[in-house]
Amino acid sequence: MTAVVHTRAELATARAALTGTVGVVMTMGALHSGHESLLRAAREQADHVLVTVFVNPLQFGPNEDFDRYPRTLDEDLEVCRRAGADLVFAPSVADMYPDGAPGVRLDPGRLGGELEGESRPGFFHGVLTVVLKLLQLTRADLAFFGEKDYQQLTLVRRMVRDLDVPVRVVGVPTVREPDGLALSSRNRYLSPAERVTARSLSAALHAGSLAASDGASAADVLVAANAVFGDRSDVELDYLVLTDPDLEPGPVTGPARLLVAARVGTTRLIDNMAIRLDPR
């Protein structure tokens, strides 16, 4: 049976009753099959699974969709029950930030201002701040994050390492629709026509991956991926980059990551794929 708590005090009491290893899956709700894959991974690797459902205002910019973001707690709880979660923590904003917006927030460093951080200033300050708070409150042994939000996963790993947070971060592969589109809570904003257009993101990644498997150089991989977008006007490309697995600057050889972000209609989507560069 899945227990549901809403306050810090309730969480502390419920958490104290969990023995053995605890895995946490942090979400903003609107759960889908991608979240279920995180829950299944946690179920396989931990004795107990704790899910957080919290739409974090700190990671939304002034022109972003905080008020529009879907709140579907009843449906989310059903997903958690189906996946065998032991405990769900669904706090209010006032309970998470009792003194209002925190004056102290985590600095994500250089990487926090690149890619998603460049397009969404302050985003990763908010993400890392709430992740650290939830790690402190849940006292989890393992924390599961999807690879779809690859920059977030990379920064959480760096934060845990740099600040000696006693948790093991586990990355879980991206779950995709049959047509290749990465599952995302924001997909529900797409019209049927935009849904078709959105396939171009994963198609670009596959084109780059295919070029890499044929021995293409880093530059040619990007050419192949960019060619999918061509001169089409129904996709506003934000970035398409090839970097090393830790998103560090410099020449890329061997294992690499291809990342893309684009706006389709009013919806901003991201995706990424692991590739390997072994130019012939």
C-alpha cells in the first residue's frame, strides 16, 4: 500500500518507519511512462521507494509555465501505487519554503549557465536547491533521475560529489514513444500537427548517431543532425551540440553526448542521445 504525506513532520514520521535502503524519485507530477521506468528501477534496486511530487516555483522563469503546469495528483498517486511505491511526499509550496523564496540557493557553476541554463537563466539554481532540500528531507540512499534531462542529471551528480551528499545518483535511460519522441509532461501541450513536427528532435539525434557509427568526425555528426531540420519553419532550434558525457568543454573523442533543444509551437522540448566518436 502506498502512503501519502504532505508535511515535513508527516514525512519524518513515515520515513523513520522505513528500514533498509530507500530510493527516491523526484517528480513535478503529471506522471507518465517515463516516470514509471524510474519507479521500476528504484523498486529493483532499493528496499523502499519514496516519490516526491512537487511543482517547484524556483525553476520557472517569469515567462514560463508554472501556473499552466499540470497538477494531477490523483492520477499520479495511481501511477505510484501501480509501480509499488511505498511513500509519496506531496508538499505545498509553503511547506517546502516556509520563509518564502529562499535567500540562499545553490550555484550550479559554469555548466549551470550553458545549454538549458543559457536559455533559462536561474533554472538550475532552482533545480539544485530543491533537489538538495528533498535529499535532506527524504534521507534517501539512492536517487533516480531520467537521462532525458541529461544536463540536470549531470549537475546533480556533480553537486552530490562536490558537496559530499551521502546518496548514490542513478541515471535511467530515456523512455520513448513508438515514433521516437521522448516522453515528457510537456508533450501534452502539443497539437496533433505539432506532435508530428516534434519527432524531428529524435530524428536529428538518430541521424547524428548513424553518422557517428559510420565513422564520421564530430563536425560531420553535427552536419548530419542539423540536416534533419533543414530550413523548416515549424521548429525553432535552440541548440544542437555534441559534447563529452560530463558536458565538459574541449575536443570530443570516444563516448559522447548529442543534445538538442527546440521550440515547437509554444512548447519547448529537449532530447539527447549517447553516441561514440571513432572517426576512421
